[in-house]
Amino acid sequence: MRKEEEPVRLTAWVRGRVQGVGFRWWVRSRGLESGLTGAATNLDDGRVEVVAEGPRAGCERLLGHLRSGETPGRVDSVVERWASAGGSFDGFVER
């Protein structure tokens, strides 16, 4: 497998009005459309943590959706971290 085809893990922390507005469901839908597995989780501080694994192109597409301004609610900022995929997800879930 070529390096650019190896699965990656994107972790993105999304700040704004992103809880209670259908945001996690929307993230799950965009993730599945991009062929990714992962989770969208509400955090106690009001952010949503998005963890997605799969092809880098799919993760970059999801990150673009998060920053598109076309999300439910309102996204003020997105902080991202990239790592090797851990393979710990089955499907894409809302938590």
C-alpha cells in the first residue's frame, strides 16, 4: 500500500453552537458519505470532538465540511490533529 493510501485518523475539536442542533448526526452522515468510520462526541465544555478514520482524502473532505460554514448550528473554530489510524471503530456513531 502506498503511503498516501494508508488509513489515517483525524481528530477535530469543533467550537461554536454545535450541541443540540443536529450537528453530530450531520457529521455522521458526512463521514459515512466519505467512506469513514469514527465518532462525533459532545464534550462537557460545549465542543464536539470528531474522530474519523479512513483514507486521507476522505478525512480531508470531512474537515472541509466542518469548516464550510454550511453546518447545523454555528462553527466558530476547528482544531485538528492527524495520526495513524487505530482501527478501533466499526461504523460512524454519535455519542
